Amino acid sequence: MIQCITFDLDGTLVDTASEIAEAANRTLADIGLPRRDESDVTRLIGHGTRELMMGLLRQAEASGDPAVVQKIRLLHHDGVMHVFEHHYSATTGTRSELYPAVQTGLDALQQAGIHMACVTNKEFRFAMKVLEVSGLLTYFPIVIGGDSLPRKKPDPSVIRYCLDSLNVNQLNAAHVGDSNIDVETARRAGVAAWVMPYGYNGGQPIEDAQPDHVFATLADVARHVLAQRMAA
């Protein structure tokens, strides 16, 4: 019986691709590089903002333009991230949109007494802002960002931290995400690997990650958990 569910944020609860892409493109413009299509940025969401920006720099370098290649080789990555953080502070929460039935599902789970936590690779301060702007913060007494603990997803320690804090056995827990990163994290933590089909996952079908269950909406997750309880 499920007693605790940890949730990914971007691509699972909230669609944040547009505001992340805008911050990334403002950063590229500031450092003298061409903007990228939003789809290019979206495919890089999931590992954290530093990995996203480094991926965009690799994409630009792969163009083979000698001037671009030379410019990238002269960049200091910490400086690039400083610029990105400035822009993302401005765009975070400005275009965040809840996916369908997210609030309905979270309401049902909360009313049923299910423990819930948010586990994301987004930096804690940005995650908190997205949750607050989206009206989701009250559902999650525990929020783990990519910089909250020594390691981040897919390291299982992030989920185990939540389970230990809530005194829940891994056999009574599930992690809900949208990517192979989430599935791997759940597997390594020994919890059920549940996914939503509408997220990012590098542009690849989430079914390829072989999760335990694909749910159409978060309301379906709640119905599944409550049906388990009724049958117990």
C-alpha cells in the first residue's frame, strides 16, 4: 500500500519549458551566441540548469562556425551560469502552467493522508518559486532541489532522504516523474517508478524507460492509490 509519493517538478507537475528556454536564450544573447529553438532547450531539461546550459554550448559548438567555436572556448562556465541565474531569476514562474488534473490529484492524495514530497534537479530557490507561483507549495512539506543534498537525481539518496524523514518503507512508496532520470532514481531507491507521458524526457518516448506504470494524469495516480487502499 502506497503511503508516500515523491514528485518531480518540471514536466511532471508544471510545464516550465517556455520560461527556462527564455532565460537560456537571454543568456546566449548576452554572451554573443545565437538563440536556440525552444525544442532544443526542452530536450535538455531534467539534469539541472548547469547541465542544460553546457548542453546548449555544445550544440552551438557543433555548428562548426570557427568564430562561435573560438568564442565558446574562451568562456568561463561559472560566468555563464551567473548570467543564466540572473535571467532565470527574472523568468521563473512567469510562464509556469499546471498540467491538467494536477491540483485535483494532489488534493485527493492529500485528503487521503498520503505523504508527499517534491524532488527536482532544479535549484531549490527556483523550485520553491515555481511551487509558490503555481499554488502547489502547501502540498509538499519536503522540497528537495538539485542543490539541497550532496547528490541529485538519479542518485537514490534524494528519495531515501524523504522516506527516512517521513519514516516510510521503500516498499510503500512511489516516485512520479516524466523522464528516464526519474525512472532510474526510483529503481535505485527501491520505490515504484511511475511516470506521466506529457513531459520532456529529452524528446524520447517515456515508455522506452520501462517504468512500472504510465498514468495519463495525476488524477489517475490518485485514483490508483485510493483503489489500492479500498482493496486492502
